[in-house]
Amino acid sequence: MLLSDGTSFASFLIDVVGVFIFVLWLWLLIVTASDLFRRRDVSDLGKFLWAVVLLGLPYLGTFAYILREGSGMADRKKAQAEEMHEALREFVGVSPTDELQKLDRLKAQNVISNDEYLMLRSRLVG
């Protein structure tokens, strides 16, 4: 089936898939580069060498980094989120002790049930 400009629908689909793969790779490159430059366990020389590989051989470099360092990427992202959460908690001035006191008050006023109290307390403590 030909479209109005003389191309086939199949070639249109191939172009769409190609653009999707390019955007996916670009997203992976950005995630990889952000993980690389946020790392504290890699020296400046190591970061420079990885950056050269990522820029010199973009597809191969991105996939090599993900295969070699990908297992720790999620752990580093989780640790960074926890650090930000603690920094925000310090900035706002709310501690787990304050939250437990509020929880005890809500239970004493019968605003929350015992099951809800236990569930929320377990989230705060553990």
C-alpha cells in the first residue's frame, strides 16, 4: 500500500522503529553518563576513559558500560534516593521519632485502627 508521497507503509514502520531504537539508545546513554559521573568509587581517570569510550564508540560503549557496571546502577540510584530523602527530612526538621509520636497520638484519638497503626509503625521502624 502506497502512501500519498509514494512510500510504502512498511518503510514508514521501519522508520518509526528506527527512530524508537535511536531514542531508546539516547536515553540509555544519558542514564549511563549520569551514573558514571555521580559515582564516587571511580577515579577521575577512570571516568575520563569511560567518557572517551562512550563518545568514541557510542553504541558499543553504552552497552559495555551497562553490561559491566549495570548491576550496581540500581543500587547507586537507590542509595542516592535515600540520601536525598534523609537530606530533605533534615531540612524540613521531621525525624522518625516525631512521626512515631504523631502516630501514637492518632491511635490514642482513635483516628486510625490498631492494624493501621501497626502497619505504619512497621514502615517507620523497619
